[in-house]
Amino acid sequence: MRLYWFMAFGVLFAYFMYCPLPDGIAEPMTLRVVFATRQIAKLVGIGPVLFGFTDRINFTRLALSFQGRLFSSDEPSVTFHDEIFDGVRVHVYQPVEKSNEPIAGMVYIHGGGWVFGSVDSYHHQTNYMAARLGIVLVSIDYRCAPEHPFPVPLQDVVKATVWFLQHAKDYNVDPHRIALVGVSAGGNLAAATANLLTLQEEYKQMSLPKVKFQGLIYPCLQSLNFLTPSYQQNKNFFILNQHMMAEFWSLYLTGSLTYVAAMKVNNHTSPPVKKDQRHIMHHDVIPTEFKQRDYTPPNDSDFGDVEISAHLESYILNPSFAPLMASTVEGLPPAYIVTAEFDVLRDDGIFYAKKLEDANVPVTWKHYKSGWHGMLTLFTGPLTCAVCKQSMDELLQFSRDNL
Ligand SMILES: *[C@@H]1O[C@H](CO)[C@@H](O)[C@H](O)[C@H]1NC(C)=O
Ligand SMILES: *[C@@H]1O[C@H](CO)[C@@H](O)[C@H](O)[C@H]1NC(C)=O
Ligand SMILES: *[C@@H]1O[C@H](CO)[C@@H](O)[C@H](O)[C@H]1NC(C)=O
């Protein structure tokens, strides 16, 4: 009997392995396994969701924590524990061996579209990074949407970061050697935090130590334009597609999915808003070699729903919500920006790199030509891939050189 189950599972898995992938993407077999696993997890979730034991979002959260545990390795040189920093739950990783000299620190902000993800589901990354770097790493367990929409996740991140900057010495950390690193939606929160701490009067007056660098790993930085070249080119890529990104932004904004349909066709902004902001995201900023596949230049910006726009403008144009909208970025901490070719968010990263460079902020921009959104997750474990490992190694190297 067990054999039949096993065979049925095998057939199902093989069936789900078929998934269309673009040319030139790294490790298509690995991605097919990821795809099949995800489809089966969805199938498993149907029962409990249908019978009301959980909901789609909570089920996905659970599945991701499970995955995080599956991939995590023991790091004997690191200990970790939970703490509360100014009311915010964090995971603190510290070297077992105490150093006589103050060491470097890192604030780490996990990804998951402000909705999924947790310090647990990213534990395999943070534990590994803390061990390789020999630093104190603080992973923030910020509250997520839809239960806690904007600005709650950002407020949590800012509070915990400020607290760590102020109390670094209690952890034997040199407060002038602390990086702020965020992945995906965490990259949005990292960039917004860097922006607030540098430019907002309230924080300027606190004379906080300056963040050593901001690491933005395939960040999402704007919700004005869902038809950038990279959004067009990776519109249907299963790992992260345009629809999912519109859902995430909508949930982060309102806790509901009200604006998804409008966002997907850029109907959520009025013609004047589009016209005003065109310079920030002009497609000419994206190098020609990036626009060779599945791309149509925009025809027209004279459309959009004025009512929806009036409702959303104050958020969409707010740099705390969408850091690319900042009117000034001068004096921001140096940035390490990672982009991947197969990622709807590629151009968010490129636009921001350009914007920071124009304001003389030092930028190290790493683009992975065969990489995809989320690649860093697979730097180790049963599905390790070369570009995944490379992107992790290069992040670690940059951190060593700059902390
Ligand atoms: C997830 O579960 C928690 C605790 O049971 C509940 O409060 C929350 O509303 C659920 N989230 C969603 C999106 O339904
Ligand atoms: C976009 O807006 C136009 C004009 O306001 C409307 O006719 C159209 O149905 C909208 N489309 C979507 C998908 O919201
Ligand atoms: C531009 O117009 C053409 C023809 O009307 C259409 O097929 C194409 O999708 C449009 N491009 C964009 C980015 O909307």
C-alpha cells in the first residue's frame, strides 16, 4: 500500500516538474524541483484551507518555516536567542567565542512580500552569515501584513534598528560598524529605514551612529509602475511574478487585495502622477542590453483611474513606503545592491542604484545575469546552485571588506 502512495507521489511530482522557464536561466532543473515542491505544497494546503483549519496565507507561512528548518545547518561557532528591542521581537546571533575587541554587527531584515517569511524561515541564512562573518547579527521579527499593514512593519524595523545602534556596546559591537541588510521586501524596509535615519529630523537629532552600508538584495522599491522592462519580461515567472508583486503591495498598503487588477495595468495612477514621476523611472535608464527579450516600450502615459490614484498617491509617492520616490538621497549610507535578470524587481534595483550614484552615494551594483529572485535562499542544502552560492559568497565578501 505504501508503495502505491509513493508511486502516486512520484507521478505527481514528475507531472509538476513541467514548468516553462526562460532561456539563459541558471539551474533549470533545480527550479523545476522548486516548482514541483511548491505545487505539491499547494495541493496539500487545499484540504486544511477548505475545512477552515487555516487560511492560504497562514498555510504558506507554515510551509516556509518548515522549509527554513529543513535547510538549516548547525553552526557550532554561533549562539542565538530571542530578545525584545524596544518592543520588537528579534533574533540575536552572537559568536560563542568572546572577543576582547568590539566586533561588527548587522541588522538583517527578511523577505516575503511583507506578508510571508519570518526570522525562522530565514534562520538558515542568518545563522550561516553570522558564523561566516563572526559578527553579531540581529534578525528582526517585524509584524507582517495583512494583519499589520504599512507603516507597522517599517516602524518595527526602525525601532529595533535604532535600539541596536544605541545599545551596540552592550553586545560588544562597534556602533560605527553596523550594516543594514534586507532581502526583497526586507530590502524595501532596509532602504526606507536608511532613508529615515539619515534624512528625517527626528532621527537626525538623535545623533545615531551612521549605518556602515545598506545591503539591498533584489529589493522592491516602487509601486508606481508595474510595467517596467523587468516587470514585462518576467511577468509570469513562477518564483515571483507581476500578479504576486501587485498582491504584496496591495496587502502592504491596505491589508486587502482591492487594487491588484488596477495595479497590473498601471491603472492605479492618474496621468498627472505618471507624467510627474516619469523621469525617475524612464526606461532609458535601463541599459539596452537588458531590454532584448519580451519587452515593448511604453506607448502612452495618458491613462489611469483618477479616483484610485487619489486614494493611493500619498502612499505610492511616500519614500517610506516606496524608497525610489525619495526627493533626495544625498548622504545616504553606501549601498550594495543585488539584482537578478529573472526578477520583476530587477529594474527597481537598477533605478535606485542610478539614483544613489547621481547623488554621489557610493554604490556597488552586482547584477547576476542568470540569477533569479530568491536565489540567495539556495546557497546551501539539497538544492544548492552555483549562482546562488556565488551571490551569497559575494555578499559575505563585501561585508568582510566593508564592516
Ligand atoms: C493567521 O493566524 C492568526 C492566528 O491564528 C490569525 O490571527 C490571523 O488572522 C491569520 N491570518 C490571516 C491572514 O488570516
Ligand atoms: C482601467 O481604467 C480604465 C479607465 O478608467 C477602465 O475603463 C478600465 O476598465 C480599467 N481597467 C482595469 C483592469 O482596471
Ligand atoms: C503598445 O501598443 C501596442 C499596439 O497598440 C500594443 O500591442 C503594446 O502592448 C503596447 N505596449 C505597452 C507597453 O502597453
